Amino acid sequence: MADNSKIDGMRYPSIDDLLKVIDSKYKLAYAAAKRAKIIEEENYTSLEDPKCKKAIGQALEEILAGDTKITFSDEKND
């Protein structure tokens, strides 16, 4: 029987959990891409022991953990 673990898609972090932190899939994708680019350029993540090896997964882990401060231009700063 074939190993389906690699073709089932992303399992961690959960999209449902991530959408509790950022209210839009589009904002989430944008924020994760920006953070992943920084992680790759600086070769640094704020996580001590990331579960994901790729920068995009690490960026999503950081967002879920609240380690990344994200503000969008359509949001008001009170």
C-alpha cells in the first residue's frame, strides 16, 4: 500500500486554527509569504524547535504562536 502522508497536503498548522488568528485566507497567505521570505533571507525563525522544515511552514507556525506581529493597511491603529 502506498504512503499517502506526503500527498494529503498540509496538516500542520491547521487552517482552522490559523483563521482564528488572521480572519482571511488571503491575508494569511500574504502574511505567511512575506514572513517566509524574511525567514529564508535571514535564515532565522523565532521558533525554538519548528515542526516544519520549509520557511512557509515555519512562518505559519510563527503566526499561530503569535510570534509575528502583522498589521494590514486597511486596519486602524487605535
